[in-house]
Amino acid sequence: MPTNATTTDHTAIQEWTNKHNGVPGVIEEATTANDSRPLAIIWPENRSDNKFREVSWATFFDHFELRQQALSYDTEGMSKDYAFVTRG
């Protein structure tokens, strides 16, 4: 059974993403009224998908903080399942 955690720690998010060979990104196809693109972690199998655009960690975390988000993820297994959630 997966062990989930929710964090805002930038180092923990980077380490988990790197562990799964992911990179920080945004979803290009989705836009909101203020043209803010949702954050994403791009996995190797999705890097050629045009709906994703890779961004720097600095840009990723700027938007992460501006939106007051946290990352919910599996801390023990090899699952790549994650969700961005609003800080409560």
C-alpha cells in the first residue's frame, strides 16, 4: 500500500521528481481566465507530448509559491502518481 505525503519543501519535490526521472513543466493546452498554465511533472514517456512544456525549477517554484500549492505524492514506492493541492 502506498505511503502518501504532502509537502511544500522544494528540495523534497526536486528529489522525488529526479528519482523518477521527471522534469518540471507546465501544461500548455490548458488555460484559465488569467492565462495561468497548470504545473506538471513531465515523465520521460511524456517528453515528446506537445501538451507539456519543460520549465526551469526556479520558474516552477515561483508559480508553485504564487499559487500556494503543495505536492501530494507516494513517498516509498516507485509510483509516479502525484497531485498538486491547495495549501490548507
